[in-house]
Amino acid sequence: MKAIKIVIGILCLVSVWCIIGPASAAEFEYTLHTGFHFDLWRSDADESGFQFHTPIEVAGRYDAFSLRVLSAVMYTETSPEGRDDVSVSNFADTKINASYEIIGRFPVDILIGLDLNLPTGETRLSADDLLLYLDPDLVSITQLGEGFNINPTLVLGREWERWAAGLGAGYVWRGSYDYSEEVEDYDPGNIFTLSAEVHYLLTSAWQARLFAQYADYGQDTVRDAAFYEEGDFMMIGVGLDYSAGPWETSVSLRSIQRAKSRFDEPSGGILKEEANSHGDEWVADLFCRYALDSRTTLKGLAQFLSIDANDYPRGEDLYVGERQKFALGLAVARQLLANLSGEVGVKGFIVDDDETWYHPTSGRRYRGLSAAVTFTGTF
């Protein structure tokens, strides 16, 4: 099956090349993006972590077709409580995103997409290296490596008067890989996704949004034996956007719920868990942009995350308590040359954790800082 997926991916890329190959270089729009990104964090239990990565992104567009290739060189280090430091230096997986737009030819506009994950990252980790799968609220890149994945997508959209609406669907075929030295031939379940969004233009400057997403996860297996099945994911949110003159502002509120997961049984097969191991989530986002002049833009963001405790009783092995996170960031973007822009940004955050299986006797407070310098060239 893995070989078939690789062949399909190669054929897709060859087809893309056949479509765009005859065009001259002058007909393309190229974008190159790179830079430096740092994440630092420390807990009140003297745990700490550090991640540095350099993104490498190449994007191109020809007529209605666009293609993007993204990877990163990264170094991750963590100092767990009571254990030796663990670190790894590696490439991240390589993402390839291709899309084709069909605009104005049908009653709805159509976007056909194909996303690939190429397994250039780190897998088959040792027991110590598994500690490098860090919390997504602490560092930017948490997945060191996966298998070969294929994700075709289809998006339909339409605008009329003050309204705009879109509906999307995707299916991720996830390839097997060696998760660790102990867990070999890990085959994560496939994922079916649905998303929808509706916009309404309140005035020439104000726009309201309603959006939702659903994901259904297939069964994970290890050496062809049932292992785990993630519960369904459901998200719904509302947003309000403002754009007038030099100002752009967006605020949104999201609610995230996850259904009960399923675990393997000693007798074989999988069984739905007794209680929900996921707590409900609420996320509030605020983003502002102000153009100082034609070349310089100021950006600001704030985010508040609140996760309820899961349904297991306090003190049980699967209990995960409440979490709150607050993040605040600032950035400056500037057009340096005709074909070159740059951005400098910094973000700080505080995370308050209740007891969990990872630290069952006490809560934690994490403080972190992220800084980034990026450059984008357009040709």
C-alpha cells in the first residue's frame, strides 16, 4: 500500500510538471521564504525547552495553478524534570501543496487541491527521544516526522450580494512508519474532513463570519493490530473583521469538542473509553494590522485558550486537568527592496496547567518566548 501511495504521489507531481512545464519562466510568479525562528520555554518545576528552525518555502503560480513546497531545518532540546537533557537535529517532513482554481465557469467557484507529506523528518525515535514530542502550546513544530501522506481536497465557493459561502472536503491517506524503536509499523488511521464558512458584509468596512469544521479519524494499527482510534473532532466559531484605511482587525471565538476515543483491548479489537479523555476547548483570537506607510506595517495579536478538565476523576491515570494559555505578540513588516520583504516578530505566553498524567501531583506554570526574523522574495 505504501508503494502504491508513493507511485500515486510521483505521478501527480509528473502531471503537474506536464501542465506547467511548457510555460516560460516569465509567466511564473515565484516566492521564496526563509528566516529564523526561536521558541524558548520554562516551567516552575525547572523544566525547560528550546527549539530553533529555519523554514524553507518555495511557491509558484501560473495562471490558475499554484504549487508550494515547504520544509524546515530544526533543532529541538528539552530538559525534563529529573531526567537528562534530550536533543535532536533534523529536517522536518516536506509538505507539497498544489491547487487549481476554476473561477466564473460554473454556478460555484471550485478549488481542487492535493497536499502531500514526504517523510523527510525523524522517525523511529528512541525512548528518550520520544520526550521531544513537545506540547503544541510550547513550541512551533511538535511532529518530528510521519509517513507518506496524500490529502486531496475540494472546495466550493460562491458570492452573491453581501453574502459569501464556502464548503470544503478532504480525505487524508496516512502512510505507515516506525513511530519509535518499540512501536514499529505504525499505521495511523485516515482522516475525513469537512469545513464550511459563511461571510456577511455588514458595511463597507465590517464583515461577520461563521465557520465550522468536522473530522472523522480512522483506526490506528501497530503491526496490523488495532491500537487506537481518535474521537471525532468538531469545531464551530464566529468572527468579525474590520478593514478601512490603514487598519485591519479580526476577532474570533471558537469552540472545540472531541468525542470519546477508542483503545485496544487485551482480548483484541478496540473499545470506546469509559469517559471522555478530552476536555472542551474555547479559543479567542485578536489580530490587528496597521500600515504606517506604503512600505511598513505593524502587526499585533492576542490569544486566550481555555481547556476544561476531561471527564476522568482526579487522581486516575487518564485524568487531565484544566489549562489556560494567554499569548501576546508584536511584529514589524517592511518592504526592503522591490522584490524583497522582511518581518521581525516576538511573542510571549503563559500556560497554567492543572494536574495531568505527566505531572500528577501538582500543576505547572509555563512561561515562553518566541522570536522570528523572516524574509520573502518575489520574482
